[in-house]
Amino acid sequence: MTHPIIRDLNKRYTAKKYDASKRISDEDMKVIKEAARMSASSINSQPWKFIVVESDAAKQRFHNTFANMYQFNQPHAKEASHTILLAYDPKFTQDKYAKRVDVEVSSGHLPKEMYDSMMGAYAFAESNTDDTGYNGSWTKAQVYIALGNLLHTLARLGIDSTPMEGVDRELIGEEFKQELDGHVCEVALAMGYHLPVEDYNHGLPKARLSVDEVITTL
């Protein structure tokens, strides 16, 4: 298939080795950040923080979080051009949601007289909240919507990427405590440009089940 979307998806792969000398341009980073911000989420909750690891100092801090586990991902911390820490809010409250609804009104998306109706959508969040106020299973799912959006954005820009669930949430929570502000990071996205020859995963054919095995049309 020759459609641009399918070409993007065929081109996208998980990079295994980055060229540390190559940097993502400031212009492309603006697009990437805006794509993250524009990602969809249930009831427009946006229960996330995206921390962009760009400076050498920040890369060292991220590198430090691999001290106990997942060392196979540690080289990406310094060799990738940038990494995004995608973090979810484990206790997304009604007051936090109200801030989103305020923006719905101020942006012109929601008529002011529908404010209370939109606030009623928080009932969906409540249905995913336990007695302690924890709704992290639901908010974490929203982060993966943003991750998928970013993967396609990067493919369109011709930028390689590595989604990493192999990160230490505890050490990241300690090292980036101030920036996370109560959010939890369990997945990160390294970005940059692969190192030819040494990136063994580059250029290989896609390995996917057939359409008939994964899609049922009724």
C-alpha cells in the first residue's frame, strides 16, 4: 500500500542504537511537543506531564535511574538526541478536571452554559477511582494514547524512536521528583537518529499478523 500513513507506519521501527552526534532540530522539537500537547484523552482529562530530557545534565540524571535495572536501555539516556518521560497522574481529582473544563470554555470550544454538563463527565473518572482516590490505571491508559500519537508524529518527521517500558519508576520518581509533581513515569520515549550498521533493527521488514487474523469486519 502506498498511502502516506501506511508508508509512515512501515518506516517506523524501534531503534536499538543512536548516533549521539545527531540532534533533533528545534523546529522539529516544537512540532513534537505540540503533538504531545494535542493528544486525545478520555473526557479531555489530559492527566499527564511530559518531561523532555534534552540537556547533558538532564541526560545524566536519566542515566542515573538505570542503576538497579533495565541497563539494556541505559545507553539511550545519553546517546538519543532527546527523551520524553511520559507521566500520569495517579490521583486525578475533580478539581483538576475543572481546570480542563475552564479551558474548554475559555478556548471557545464549550459554551459557558454547558460548563456544569461537561463537569458531569467526571463521573467516568469516578467510576475508575478506588476508595483511596487512586485512578492511575485509567490515567496511565491516557498516556499510551499520547505515546502512540508521538510515535506516528516522529515517523512522519523521519525521526527514529524507542518506546521504553523498561524504566525504573522508583528511581525516576526520586531523580525527577520536582518536575513530576506527583505524577508517575512508567514509560519513556527516546528519540533521535539511528547509528548505521550498529542499529541491527533498522531496515528489517515488518513482522505483523495478517489483516484477517487481527481485524473482524461485521
